Amino acid sequence: MKSIAIVCGGDSGEYEISVKSGNVVLQYLYPEKYKGYLIFICGKDWYFIADDGTKIPVDKNDFSITVSGTKITFDAVFNAIHGTPGEDGKLLGYFDMMQIPYTSCSMVTSAITFHKDYCKRIVKTYGVKVADSVLLNSAHIPDIEEIIKTIGLPAFVKPNNGGSSVGVSKVKLIDEMLPAIEKAFLEDQEILIERYIAGREIACGVIESKGRMIVFPITEIISKKEFFDYEAKYTPGMSDEITPAEVDEKTDALIKKTGAYLYHRIGCKGFVRFDFILTPTELYFLEVNVVPGITAASILPKQANCMNISLEQLFDMALENII
């Protein structure tokens, strides 16, 4: 039986969602194949909680824990950290040094995809359309009029490094721009101001396991709020997620082909979710989530379920990639 460290938590506004994801992984690992250990990571505090409630620190020298006098090392890591340090590559560099395989993309791919501006620039070189945007850092005094002249309104203001739409605003009026910028800077030292593209939001999940690529049925996300923000993502009834999306065969094939193409070109591993905006004439890349939500209510597991792939099978596929 393989010992699997399921890392969760992290140092972002996605901490609670990550803990939920980690618990789902723990619940659905095949018990005959894997023994899962939920490892919480928060800053320098890395720990495991034993059955009796004892908080056991992780030995960072070799990423091990000692439970009731028995030292436990891990055959692999299941990465369930949304946001930093699990989704931006920081933690993965440590695992590389420890020579412990992990389920998510490499350190380099994770770092690049987490930086929304870098990722968009790379995707654009591959011939996939992206929305025009402006990158600001906290040292710059924003010229609101120049930004609006460049990007136009409406526009999205978002942290450049982050997920779950934390700190994101949709700006319709010039007076809303500065408050939106200030809100985003509370979450990140870099922010992205992006042209609004009117269209349908489409999610495309992809996994490669044992050399076989699977592109899941695509999902259309219809938010009941102004956009698919944190509340819409995690509050039942605040969005409709239609899987498979109601598109024609040609469009369905285009979206899936684009997801599969970017998966290989960016260098993805495990399961990821690409988000696109579909207009009547074009497909725009929005972002890629290399550690997507993996609860039963999350988009990618729902897509897998449409192919009769259970959570147990999905998690097993991710682990079979690496051990």
C-alpha cells in the first residue's frame, strides 16, 4: 500500500476551499491501494492531525511525520492546495529537491500559469486569442484615464497571482476603477486589468494518465451574479453549470482541441481545467487552473462523472501518473 501525503491549506484566500478539497481526496482514495495523510500547510506551520487530535509537525528535512513512534515517509504527494504555495510552484520545488513525486504540474509550469499575464503572453504565441490587458504593480501610480483608453469599459480588475476570483471586480464606470484596483492590491502586489469580452464562459477539463489523454465534456458556466465570482463559485444556487455545454459539434471540437493543444504546449500534468470565453465568432483563452476544485460539486469532477469516471477513479488516474 502506498502512503500518500495530501497537502492542503496554503497561504491565500483559498485556504478553506483547499482544506475541503483535501478532505475529499482523503475520503475517495482507493483504500486497498493508498493510505492517505492530510497534511496542512500554512506558512512555516506544516502538520498532520492524528486520530486523537494531536498536532504532529512535519519534519521538513525529509517531509516525514512520526506518529506513535513510527516514522512515516510518503510515496507521493497529492496536491490539493489552491493558490500559493501549491499552485504557484513554490512547494513543488521543495518536493523536487526531496525527490517526491506529486500529482500536479511541474514547478515551472505552475509558476508560469499562476502568473496570469505571463501565461496569457505565452498562450498568445501559440495562436490562441486572449483579451487585451494591462499589468500594474504596487509601485506604480495608476493612470486611470490611460488604462481606460487602452482597455475600455467594462473591464475586469483582478490579482495577477490568485484564484477563486478573490479580489476580482467588474468595472463598468470610470469611478469604479480606482476602488477596484485598491481591492485587487489587497490580494497581490501585481494586478491585471483586462478587457471585458462578451460571451459564454466555458470550462474544459483535461487529464493525461499512462500516456492517454482524456478531454472531458465541456461545461458552460452561467453565473447569477455579475460574473462568476467567489460567491457564485461556492454558494449553491448562485450559478448554473451545464455539462455538457449546449454547443454545436464544430464548436465542441474546437474547444476540446484547444484545451488538449494547450495542455501539451504549456507542459501540463495530471488534471487541469482550461477556462475560455466563447463569442459568436471567436474563442478566447481566459486562464488555466492547474489545481482545480475537486469536490463533488466542482466543475471538473462533474465533467468526469459525465464519462462515468468516479472521484475514486479520477484520483487514482492522477496518482497512477506518478507512482
